[in-house]
Amino acid sequence: MNAGRPVQAISTIAQAIVEEPEDSRYTRVFANWLTGYRVRGLGESLERALIICFSDKAIFYPPLFPTWLAALEEKASFSFLKEIQEWKSYEEFTQRLRPPAFEKVADDPLMLAGLPVLLSRSPALEKALTYIRRRCLESFVSQPSPGPLPFLSALGLHCFFNEFVFSVSEQEQHLLPKLKDTIESTGFDGTQTPAFAALYSCYRPLFTLTSAEALQSHADTLPLLFQELMKRQVTEPAEEQNIKKEIPALTPIKNAVSQAVRQQYEDNPYPRWHSWPKADASSPQSSQSGGIAILNAGCGTGQSPISTAVLYPCAQITGLDLSLASLAYGIRKAREMGINNIRFVQGDILELGDWNEKFHVIMSGGVLHHLDDPLRGWRNLIKLLKPNGLMKIGLYSERGRQHIVKGQEWVKTSGLPPTEEGIRAFREHVFACDPSDLLKPLADLYVFYSMSNLRDLVFHIKEHRFTCLDLQSMLEQMNMRFLGFHGLPPEIKPEYLKRFPHDAAMTNLENWDKWEQEHPFTFASMYVFWCCRADETVSADLLSSRARHLLPVRGVI
Ligand SMILES: C[S@@+](CC[C@H](N)C(=O)[O-])C[C@H]1O[C@@H](n2cnc3c(N)ncnc32)[C@H](O)[C@@H]1O
């Protein structure tokens, strides 16, 4: 890889995975190397390596999607993906994709391995899956089985992961109650009902069925993918309901905006996620965090504090959020991953004024811009910072989000509600847009492909955006010092230093404002930066011995 021959490197590591499928070092490296690539032409070893990766929960799956899709597209049975966008209607699809073509798609092992764990980010694949799902539903009335159980289970897992974001036609809306009645009235008969239930799971979660328990009690005699489906759509949601009852409430939630924001994330906990890399016990940072207290304010579904806990297993981490549904998701995932150094609590950042705990590091990514009063919330967090502590903050950029603001404006003008139907209608509009339409680029975003992500993106109840000069002014008002941006692509540093040679620390926000005028998408996802109290020198202890790895402010400190 370092020699600049990525395809050869990926091919070699794929071969190593096939030869030693149990060795997770290979799968991790493979997943890392595939990030940003869409590898083609590696044939069977790539396919087998991908399938092995999808069963390794210790790797992060999203970067595998482009290569997974490319590997499917190379197969003759999936060649229709290249044409399907030209097909005018569902009827044309049923004319063209006739048996046994559908069976080949449904039985494909690569399809069955990736579908349950990946979000599809391909309009063509989404169209195919939506039509195939409809075909299965329409056939349930006339056929003994609506489709193969493993495929329907894999599709049900996929649809649950994207929170049923795919369009549902009127014909399907009409058939769904019938399917539900059939499942509920026939009970469990060992052959037919599981396939009907799996089909139903592609539209609605199985925990909404009264017969879910009966089905679950027989699941262990059924294919593994069906068992996984029952786990994710019945067992885990039930577990989360129980967990909610145990979560301590740290503060009341009185502010009207906080209440509305909470409701959004109770309905659509964000983000949904499956896997995260396990810490390598031998990595230096793993043992260097004893005693550090970290607050993750607005921790969502736990992905952020859990990834911190994975890297710093000796740190004491607190995850705080408004949404019980999000916290319960995080607690379930932490337990599943054997992580026990996170305490999850419910609370409103705006009400934290009297809390008397103190933290070495406070992180709040993508949260303060959803508060009624971001500055008041930020001040509350600063009060919780130990002397010489550090903060990592993520805030939306006004310039970086202009394309998203277009989507938000369209949603407001069209009066679409933030419901499943409203979100699906928005997606249909974007898919149908002319390529030159300003909304069209939204369909290229990962977040366009699931309900909670898209709700967060364009249907949010409250969103503030800032410029670098706003950051500077807020930091000054709070007597805080900007320490630098986190996570910038490596190519930016030399360019920035060429443009602003006198700002070697890269911490002058006026310069960054100019930079952003010239490169408006630098902070398209958000500004993520570190800061500390202006009158403090950052703790030598924090910097040099313990949490150095918490400070990826490259070249700044
Ligand atoms: C966009 S999500 C980000 C989640 C998480 N930080 C991440 O990056 O994965 C915003 C989260 O902030 C939480 N939040 C918003 N306002 C809050 C407040 N006033 N107090 C606590 N949490 C809040 C929401 O409930 C939601 O889970």
C-alpha cells in the first residue's frame, strides 16, 4: 500500500483473509485499505474476503460498500443494475427481471452477506431492492412462499437498518394489512409463516406483531439470517425498552426546544450503527488513559463514547443525552461489546448549570447547534471542565452546509412533515430531480440513505450554523482559546501553510474564514475543533503522558 500499488496490496490481503479467515488482523487491514476505494476485477478472492469481513463484528463496514457493490455489478446476474435506472416503471422491471434471474439475485452469497450490515448508497440498487420487495409482496397472495427465507431475512435486516426509508407504493400499502392478518391469524406453522414474517420485516419491525414471541420461540430451528432478523427486530428492541427504565435522569428537560429535539431523537435515535473496531491491546494509547474523566455531551446512540472507550479502556466516560431511546441503544451496544467504563445518563445540557462533577476532557460533536441557546449550553459545559481541561466541539458551518440548506428550504416550502411519509416523499423528489438541480447532490451523501440520518439532515427541528468568525467571537466571549481543527484531510495543511505562512499553528480563525470563503466545502460535515480556557496552559500531564492521543490537532500543540 505504501508503495502506491493499492490494488495489488488489497488483492494480497484478500488472499491472506481467504487462507486465514480467523485472523482478524487481516480483515481489519483490508477494511482500512478499502476506505476510499472501489476495487474491481479481483474475482473470487475479493468476494470471499468480503464475505468473511461481514461476519467480523470488529471492523467498520461502511467503507466496504463501494467495493461490495462493484463486486456485485461484475456478476452477470446483477448486470441489470447498470440498466435499471432507465426502466420506466415497476411493470417494466417485472417484465425484464423474470425467473430465474430473481432467484440468482436472491441466492447470491455476496448479496446475502452484505445486505444485512450495509446501508445501500446506490439509487440503482435501492430501486432494484424496492421492486424486488414489491414483487415478493404481490406474490404472497398467490404463491405458497413469497421468496427464499434467507433473502427475505437479509432484506428485512437491511430495511430495519435504514429504518424503512425505501418508498412504498399504494399497491403495497394496500397489501400490507392483509399480510399482517395472514401472519397473525395462521400463527406459527414452521414453513410458511417465517417467510411471511420475513417479508413483513421488510416494511415494519417484527416487534409490532403479536405473534412475534411465538415466532421467536421457533427461530433456532430456522436459517441463521432469520435468527439474526429476530434478534435485531424483536430481541434487541425489547432489551432497549427494558434498559430505558434503568437510565438515571440527571436533569429535568424543561426547555421547549430541548423537548422537541428530544422527541425527534426518541422517534429516530441517531445514528444507527453495527460495528466498531476493537482496540488493539498492544496499541500504546490503550494503557495510557487511566484516571481521565471524559464527558460526551449529546452522546446519541453511543457510537462516539464507545469508540473513545475502545481506545481508552481505563478512562471513566460519561455519556449524556436527551433521548432515552438513543441512550438505550448505546447501553445495549456497550454491553454487547463488553465495554464497562461508560456511564450513560439522561439530561439537558441547558440544565447542567448546577452539576458539580468535573472532567478532564469534554466532547460534544454535532450537538450544541441543536440547542435553543448554544452559547448558554457551551458555557454550562465549560463550567464542568477541570482546570487545564480540554474540549472537543463539533458545530455546523454556514458555508459548508449551503447545499443542505437548499434541501431544508425545499422541505419547508413544500410543507412536508418530519414523518416517514414526508421523508420518503422528499427522497422521491430528489431521486426524480434533474441532474442539474441543486438538490441532486444530496443523493450522493451517505446520510441520504436512512430515515434518522435524513431527518437529522434536512428535517431537523432546530439548527444553528456558524462561520469561523462566529467561532472566534463565541470563544472570546467565553474566554476560551482555539487549539485547532480536528480531522482535516492531510492535503489541507500544506495548502493552508502556503496560503498563510505566518500562521504555523493553523489557529487563526480570521485566516480560516478567508480559507473557507475560498474553499467552502472544507467543513461540509462540520467544524470539529479543540479548545481550552484562554488563561490556562493545557495540562502537561494531559498532553504528554496520558491523553496525547485525544489530541489529534496535528502540528498545533
Ligand atoms: C446529531 S446527534 C449527534 C450524536 C452524537 N454526538 C454523534 O455524533 O454520534 C445530536 C444528539 O444531541 C442530543 N442533544 C441535542 N440537544 C441536547 C441537549 N440540549 N442536551 C443533551 N443532548 C442533546 C440529541 O438527543 C442527539 O442524540
